[in-house]
Amino acid sequence: MKWLFALLGFAAIQVAWSTVIEKRASTTDPVPFGYATQNGGTTGGTGGPTTTVTSLAALTSAVAGNAKKIVIISECVGTITGNTVVKVGSNTSILGARGSSLVGVGLRVLEVSNVIIRNVKISKVLADAGDALALQEAHQVWVDHVDLSSDRDHDKDYYDGLLDITHGSTGVTVSNSKFYNHWKGILIGHSDSNGAEDTSITVTLALNYWNNLNSRTPSFRFGRGHIFNNVFDGNSDGVNTRDGAQLLVENNVFINCSKPIYSTDQGFVVARGNDFGGGSNSAPAGSFSSAPYSYPLAAVSNLRSSIVASAGQTLTF
């Protein structure tokens, strides 16, 4: 009944969902849905001081430590460059002003909790620095309206992944974001041998645009994932459920994808309402059929135009 209510009650407003978020964007917006709303919710730095940064050194200093804080990457500086990753402390909100950008600089959410990353644009983080964005043993994290990319002019190991969610990270929502022009997209679950830790993973992927990615769209091991209202456009891979993962995949659009959903080493899926664009779901049926939260679920008919227009760094604070 929860799914049916979401389908009937929220479908009519889904086309305008991202517009609603954009109009009311503020430094203290609540997480609207997903696993980041569970276990007490995710508030980031709400209630703490706000700092605006214009340099890599200032960003690194501002996001450190576990006190509540809101950090805004200024549009005035335009691009912050480097070849490194910046570690983010607990109880932190990192917000990218429209027009700001990190080039070669990734973010690392490592063994911390209660973090919000919104409207941040990251590109071309070299493999020797690491992933563009990585969550490791992190809990209650909302990633929203981020823009992650590189290029495919180099070999697949020149850059690492766009987003990794590993080592038992829980309570994660990734929404309204854009992942594109890259070899390795999103890895969820560290490795085939890390099941003891990664079976606890809980991730929601919703309202995201995936374009021109070679693999990991996503690659999902061991944990539990809810994937709804995404647009997968011109990628070489599909949703790969692996190593016992249980996925609920609803009302997504797949364009030019030969294997929209498939399984490796007995990953499982409950799939419904998807537009496979001529492809199919070859994964065995799973047992995860109802998400533990309410959520807006749009029909697939107008989804592509809505998501393409809204995903990525489209907010103004």
C-alpha cells in the first residue's frame, strides 16, 4: 500500500519535483526521501555557523572536525583546482554555489556521519588522488544535485570512480544528480570479499541522470538499494546487482542499453514500471519489494525531459 500510495499521490507532482526543490533551496533544506531520512534523519550542519570558501586551503580547513557547520563553495572563485581529496567531518553541509567547481579535487566522507553535499560540481579527479566522491563507513549522508564527470579521452584507469559507497555505509540518499562522460560510474560495495561489512549498506538512488558511462551504472554488491526514477542514457553497462545484493528498481528509463538490469554472482532485483528501451531484466527475482519510507514516484512517460533539465548543479542558494 505504501508503494501504491506513492505512485498515485505523488506522480502528478513529480514532473515539477526538481523545480520545487530549486525554488525553496536553502542551506537548511530537509532530506525529502530515501534512506537518509531513516535512523533519526540527516541534518548536516544545520544549526552551525556558515562559512564561504574561495580556495582549496580554506575548503579543507572549513569542512574538518565534527562540530556543526555549513560550508559554501563560492561562485566568485569559479574553479578550485588541485590533485587531492578533501576529508569531510561529521555534522557538515557542503553546498556549491551556482557556477562553482572543483577540478581535480575530490571529497572523502570517511568514518563520519550526518553529512550533506549539495550542488557541488567535481570533475577530472586523477586516479592517484582517488574517486571524485567517496563514502566509506559513513552513515546518514545526503548527496543531492551534484555534477560529477571527467572525460573518456584517456584509458579507464586514468581517473578512478565518480562515486563510491563502500565499507558498510548506511542511510545514504543520492538524488537529482548528474553522472557523465566517465569510464567507471558508481561502485556500491567494496569488493567481492567484503560481504561481512557491506551487507549492511542501504542506498537510495533517485531522480539522477546517467550519461555516457562505460560501467558501474551502478555496480551494487551485498547491500540493499532502492533505485527509482533515474534516466540511464547511452551507457555501455546497466544496473549490475552482485553478490547477494537486494535491489528494488522502479520506474526508470533506459536508453540505448543492451542489458538494463543483470546479475553477477546471485544478485537479486524486484523490478517494476521500468522502460527498458528494448532491453530486458535478466536478474533473478529478489525479496526487497517495499521501501521503508514514502517517496514520489513518477510514470516513465515524461521522465527523461524532467530529469535532464533538473539534474546536477541547478540550485541557487
